[in-house]
Amino acid sequence: MTPDRVMLLIDADNVSADVIEQAVAHLLEAHGALHVRRAYCTADSALKHQAAFRRLSIKPMVNLSTGKNSTDIALAVDAIDLVLAERPDVVAIASSDSDFAPLVARLREKGCRVVGIGQEGKTGDETLQVYDEFTVLAHRKTRAAAVPRPARKTTPRGSAKAAVKTAARSLAPEDDATPAKPPARKAATRRKATVPAAPAAAPPPPPVPEKVQQMLAQLPELARGGTLELRVASVRLREAGLLSRSGSSTKLFGQFADRFELLPPGQPNHVRLRPGGAGG
């Protein structure tokens, strides 16, 4: 079976270098090869991501124009040219922007399977519906390595005293050796009975934010301990005026991560209430 020809076009002004690296790994794992790798960006973004571009063999397509959406237009024009010339089976667009919907539809008409890859927190629900498949990747912040503390030299307890006694015995003449006195008995001391302190009272749970109460009123399944599809939740929250037309439900639930849990991690499509999320 001939492997798919896969083309990756990256909106590098829209996603982080870490998400770009995850996108390449994801496509290689899914298809085994990645034939075209191009990143569309400004000169500043090209310099910022040059190390990742070199490591991942990505060709930067620098856009010097300063017009609005000029980088997106450059990606769309190039995508049509490449599809006509290379005839790929799969076109992957790495961007959280919903403006590529017309391009996705045109590429699908050309016989390509179009998949999207976006960054968590930037991708709206309307973007997920456009593609044949969409993967949301979380940006992983690098943590600075801990600096090890220098080891402190310690002397075993009692070794210094033992060394002094040994040296004293070696210097003392044998005739003057005197029998060691038995150790004096220490006077017995009475221990006072201690009464354990009463455990501190647990602090009251934090109040449930008013916005969370309003969300739960529209999503009673969550209050009862069930799960709910993000699509269904988005429609109800928009009808109640709790989510704007272009707002992202994943971003809204993420504002209350201590109350709500998105499932599955990395590519959520359901939401549920965490234990205690509705308050005591």
C-alpha cells in the first residue's frame, strides 16, 4: 500500500514553536512521512523560531508585507499552487485561526483530506467543525532546571570525641592505666503528660463564583455529576448570553479549571464538574 503524501502548512505567527514541534511529531506518527513542511511568518517570527525550523527541516516562507492577514493570504495562495503541483493526499494546516474555512473547503474539493492542528486556548469551537479532523495541542512551558546545591561535608556523630580519646590513650604510659569508672547513673526524670492539641477547624470552602453558578444553571447534567459534549454546552451557553458568538467554550471552562475538567486531555470534546466544583 502506497503511503499518503502529506503536506504541512504552518501559520507560525499563530502557534508556538512547541506546538509546531508537536504537530510534526503527530503527523509523522499518524502517516509515517511528511513530504512538504512550510511555515508562513513575519521576519521577526522567522528569527524567533529559526532553531525549531532548522531542527524540524521546515522551510520558512517569510512575508515582508505589513498588511492585515497578509501572512494568511500568502499561505492560502501557496496551498492552492502546491495542491495542483504536488497532488497531496492530506493537507495539514497548523493554525488556530478560523479564517482558513474557505481554503479548507476548496482543498477538499480538490480531493484532499484536510486536517487542522491548533493551540489550546486559542481555538474556537467554530474552527473545529470546518476540518475533516482537528487536533488541539497544549503549549508546554519549559521549566528551568534546578541548580544542585553543593554537598556539605559532615563528621559522623561522636567521631571527633572518639579520635581525641584514642589519641590520649596512645600517649598515656601503660603503667598509669587506671580502670575506667562506671558511668554515673542519671537521675530519673518524670515526663509530664502532654495533652494533644485539638485539630484546627478546616477552613470553609471558597464561595462558588457567580459565573459558575450561572453556567451550572444552564448545564444541570454537570451539577448531577454527569459529562456533557462541548458542542451542546457551547450552544446553551451562547443562548444564555454566557458565551459570545466567537468565544471558545474550552477557554471559558479553562478560566475555572478548579471547577471544570475537560476530557480527554489535549483534545477535549467533553466537560464534567470536578468533585466539590459546585461548592459545599
